[in-house]
Amino acid sequence: MDLINMGKAAKQAAFALATASTQQKNLALAIIADELQANSEQILAANSKDIELGREAGLSEALLDRLLLNTERLNAIASDVRNVISLNDPVGSEIDHKVLENGMSLARRRVPLGVVGVIYEARPNVTIDIAALCLKTGNASILRGGKETFYSNMELVNVIQTALAKAKLPAACVQYIEKPDRELVSQLLTLDQYVDMIIPRGGAGLHKMCKENSTIPVIIGGFGISHIFVDQSADLVKSLDVVDNAKTQRPSACNALDSLLVHRQVAEQFLPQLVARLQDRVTFVADSSAQALITGAKQWREAQVGDFDTEWLSYTLGVKVVEDLDQAIEHMRVHNASHSDAIMTNDLNSAERFINSVDSAAVYVNASTRFTDGAQFGLGAEVAVSTQKLHARGPMGLEELTSYKWVGKADYLSRS
């Protein structure tokens, strides 16, 4: 594949998208949603091929779950695209406006980023999410999915490009790097003449490679250890429900619970109840402070070095008993709390200390970490969950895919 030509085509498509009307962009999105459902048989057949090859390659159940498409998930993806249609188009809106003393009217106006490159792994839904959000915000996109999703992504990109043609938009608005060669990723990361932003979605290794090799600005997202701290004042019965949801509702998701921290004063009561509830589904990895309280579990082991730095993406849960909120916060600072973290508490002061002290993209009081999601936040979908601090943080929706330009208007004003 010739990535330079792909970059040139994307840049040209971005110019066309920048001036496309909201109506035209929404038409393309509506056709994408319709085509997803009209072509569901072909898409699911391609996905079945990916699943079969994944099993033969020895992919974990967590990765296979991320890779899996079924009718319910495909309908949900189409629904998310339709939700994006209903959202306000940020392009052209003014962030602020003022009139200077010299009479000039000065505003900041939202504009597309231009061309967005996204590198991701075994999640075919990401292909549609990125295409939808980029189209709505007037950005062209160059996508590179993992080899595990090859057949699924080929069908999905065909759906997207069919919709673009029907909406009279360039096919190059959404392009896909078909070959999984690592060299092509390296080339994409240096295509700064044409690509304006790189967004990697995957593990720490992918993020590290992009940060170290890209000549294009990179937004890091998706990786981080998710924690829940059960405070001494928490309602333990309700906390059991939240922990169960955060761990088991979809354990392969990046916002699923990885580490549970429990205040010493309630650990003896809470942990045996948790074990009784989850032991048929969850393997517990226990710090020495918690081992005596989880020995009744069917599946458990002692925590080893690095376990509390592991994003499990499976039915595995790290457990530790802490002395107080301060020790919980310290543990989270040491062990990469940057994504989604929660406290169960009925103490307002503890809740506020947690919110202000935990350096994560999303923090919750008495709610599951599973809420960190673009659709759940009312963003329609998400390109990624950013765990950095510049420009965008948390689920990246439409506004995070825009920049701005200064617009000055005057009556033939010159600077003296």
C-alpha cells in the first residue's frame, strides 16, 4: 500500500468535508446505519471467520469477546450512529466572542482537526465509531485495525464507503490500511505532512510505540488500571451490586474493574460476602492483607509483583485491604489510576477528597466504572477514552475532534 497517496487523498477529502453541510454529513451517517443492518448477514459471516481464526491462533476469551459481533451488538452500533446524527454539529460554532477596544469583533470558531489516524486492535465496533464521529466533525480518517479483525473490518469499511458514495462525499473520507505490516504503522506515524493527529487504542505497548515514534501529535487513551475503594461508611449491600457490575458486566472492556481496595474496618464483613457472590465467575488475586478473608473462594491466588499494575480484561480481580482513604489514594497513584476509578461512601468529605485527589480521566462516587463510555455520557459514541491531560480527557466525542481558529471581523481596520 502507498500511504503517501493515501495521505494525500485523505487531506483532499478533509478539505471537502470541512465545507460539507451538517445535512450532508448526517445523510452519510443515516446511510451507514441503514447499510449496517441491511448487510448484517455478510458482516456477521466475516466476523465469524475472524472469530474462528482467532480461536485457532489461541486468542484469550477476553480478546475474542472484544472481537465478537452478533445481531444485538451490530444493531447497537447502528443505533449509536443514529445517535450521532441527533447531536449538535460543533463545527462552525463559536466558543466565545468579544469586541476589542479598537472595534474588532473577535471569536474562536470550532473547526475540524483535518486528518485523524487511528490505530486499534481487536474491536471492529471501533471502525464504525471512529468513522461516524470523524464524519460528523468534518475530519477524514485513516484507520488501521488489528489483523484479528481483518475480515470484519473489510466488510465494515465497504459499508462506510458505499454510504459515502450515496451521500456524494469522497470515498477517501474514510480509508483503511488493509495490510497488517508493522512497517506501515511506522510509516503512518511519520506522515505528518498529511495526518494531523494519531489516536492509538490498545495496550501499553502500542501507546509506548506511538509516543516514541510519532512525528504527529498523539492522544493516548484506553489503558489504565480501574479501581473501586469501599470506604468504611459505604452501604455494603449496594456496594456489592456496584462491584459485581464493574467486574462482570463486560470484563473485557477497558473500564472494567481491575483492583478492589477495601477499608480495614469493613473488610471482614464485605469480602466474604463478595467472595460468596462472585466465586463462580471470578478469580481473586489477593494481597497479603486480604488473603485470610478470601480463602473461601473457589479460585484465588497470592498476588505477585506486577499484578496490581495489570489491566486484566478478564474475570480476574485484584483485592487489597487498606487502612484508610489516604492509603487507597496512595495505592492508586502508584498503580496507574488514570482511566476510571470509584469510591463507595456515604461520607461527603471522603467523596470530595477522593474526587480531588485521584488523578483519573473519570472518577465516580457510588457508581460503576463501566459508565466511562461515549454513548453512556451522551456523546453518541467515542473515538477513545483519553487518559492524558492536554486537549481531551475521558471519552472523546465530537468536540474533542475539533480545534478552533481565531476569527476577527472589522471595518477595514489596520494596526498602528
